[in-house]
Amino acid sequence: MKIVITGSLGNVAKPLAQQLIAEDHDITIISSDDAKKVEIENLGAKAAIGSITDLNFLVNTFQDADAAFLMTPPNMGGTNIVENTINAGKNYAEAIKQTGVKRIVMLSSIGVESPVENGPIKGLHFIEKFYNELENTSVTFLRAGYFYINFFNDIPLVKNAGIIGANFPSTATVPLVHPTDIAKAAAKELVNNFEGKNVKYIVSDVRPASDFATVFGNAIGKPELPWIEFKDEDSLNGMLQAGLPQEMAELYTEMGRGIRTGVVQKDFIEHGSVVNGDVKLENFAKEFADKFNA
């Protein structure tokens, strides 16, 4: 199959490309970074260098493809992030429509059914609607849990303050996912002979926030590491002090509030809370410790 992968050589796109190449599929990887061209080609894929904001580039790249894996970057510019994300999704949808790609897999998220109180996820809410309207294209909405690798952002807090936390309580239950589990699920869906529009979840583990402190603390030799629930204002200010842009910090604060109120977890729970990934929290804790000690 001829398959186009968006996401450059990121945490999901690279292992996805490697798996599909190993299965002898014809892979094209979209990247905005010309410096990635050689690395992409060394994997055994074709490199399509350009911007996902350029509709003509997308149309040319998707031409004659059998399937495509579509994801939007987590931070589409420092401002108007949600609007920029939505516009990128519109571009993808229009390019798919013009080229007649028969099968797409969208990297979506838990919490996507809500247009509010889910931070950066709200852009994906509208993108799912665009893809639902595509005729003659089968779509799998692959709704992923909270990325484990987001916890790497907490390492300075653990080192400097001896705590870990967010603006949701230790009792909040959070669906989690590892990028390699997403890649495996996406690879399977891209080559499946599914038809219509399908929602599938990819979640590696579901744990209360208190476990994050316990498991990471044990992994780094700090078994007393506490989980601290921050006020929204304190959470926002902490992210700003860490160098996060204002708008992104506000969106992440909103997402934390959505976890606290249950908005983000709601649709996952209503769909049966299926855990189908392989990488459990204890497995990821080894990666966390390696990064902590690096």
C-alpha cells in the first residue's frame, strides 16, 4: 500500500513508519524540516518536505495514496493555537477530498467529544467533524490517552521542589498512552479493510494521579515524592515560569481542569474504558528515570 504519514519523525510517526516499512509498504513522510530529508530516506521512506498549511503541497503529496495517517502538531504556533489546529485539519480534509484517498487514520484524543473545558483537545473536536463529512473515505478516529511523555515536563519541578502535581487531585483517574502503542494501533488500522467511520481508543494504562508520584518516585529513588494538587492560577503561573507560551499554558491549565471535573475522561468511560496498549506506568517509569538522571 502507498501510505502517507504526517508528523515528521516524531514520537508516533517514526515508529509507525518503521513498522509499515518493515511490512513492505510504500511510505511517504511529511515534514516541514528539510534537515529531516536524509533521515527519512535512510529509514526507507520518501520525504515530502513542505507545510501542512499549504493545500497544494498536501494535494500533491496525497495524490495516488491508498491511506494516510493524519495528525496535527500539539502547538500550531504560539498564538491562535486552536484556530491554527482547526485550519490544518480543514486542509487535510480538503486534500483528502480532492485526491480521493480511501482510508485515513486520525490521531485524536480522549475528551474530544467536548468542544469546551479540554484545552488543546478542542481543536480535534472540530477536525473529527470535518473527517466525518468526507464521502467515500473510511476513517478511524484513534482517540489516544494522555501521553506519558508529557511527564518529562515535570522533571524540573521534581528536581527543584521535590514534588509532582497538576491542577487535578490525586484521586483523579487518568487514561495514559505511550507513543509506541499509538504507532502499533495506527499501523493496524491503516491496513485494515474497514469501511465507514470508526472510533477506537488507544490507552496503555489507567491510573489515579497518586500513582504517578508513587511510581515515578520509586523509579528515581524518591519514594516519598508527593502528588500536589495546584490551584488553576498556580498551575498556570508555574507553566509560565517554566517558559511555556501564555496561550499554551492557558490551554494546558484548562485541560487539567477538564481532568479534574471529568470532562476529559467522560467519553472514554462511556465507551467502556478499554485498555489495549502494552506499556504500563511502571514500564514508562524506567524512561522517566533515565530522563531524570540524564
